Amino acid sequence: MHRSRILVAMTQLSYPAIYRKTSAYGSLRWFAVVLWMGAIFALSAIPSLSSPFQPLYDFVLRKFVHVGEYGVLTVLLFRALRTHMTCKTQPLLIAALLAVLYAFSDEWHQTFVPGREGSLRDVGIDALSVVGVSLWLDRRSW
């Protein structure tokens, strides 16, 4: 009888500490998502990004940047959503959907920036990145 009271007391004392830790991790992970989305938005708001490279290299470099941006966004969204869900599939699908929706909104945002244009091709490249990273995350053991 005495032992069960000690276990109950220990459980009650440790629960708030675990909850605070999870809450802090969740907050930091969502902060990283918002920060990364803000960086993407800020880069999209620059009127004309010119580079010293030849047009072909410039095009390839820009597309690699798209792949990197949205790959990182997918990972950050997955990690943030994972703190709220127990299974792995649901946060992965939601992260992929949110990343692709953000890609659409980013390209739409660029239509309002002088010297920039929104492109469905870029959304497609972003979506390919999201799918690739999602497949990679799905294969990893968590």
C-alpha cells in the first residue's frame, strides 16, 4: 500500500516536468517553422535577385535553392507537428500538404513584387522537393 502511494506521488510530480519539456520543445519547433517561413517570404519580397552567373547556371542555382528551401520547411513542419501527434504518417502528410500550400502562396506573393513573377513550374519543383523529403522521412526510423 505504501509503495503505491509513492508511485502515485512520483507520477504526479514528474508529469508537469514532462509536460513543460514537451511544451518548450513544441514552442521552439514552431518558432523554427515561423522563422523559416519568414525567411522564404523575405527572399520572395526582394524585387529582382540578380546573380553574376550565366543564365543557365543562374536557373539551376535558383531551382536548387527552391529544393533546399522547401525540403527544410517540410522537415521543420514534420518535427513541429510530431510533438502533437503519436503516429508518424499523419504529421508527415500534414507537413507535406502545408509545405506545398506555402509554395503556392509564395509564388502568388511574388506576383505582387516588381521584377518577380509567380510560376507553377516553381511550385512543381517545390512539390517534388516536398515529396522527396517526405519519402526520406518516412523511411527513417523514429
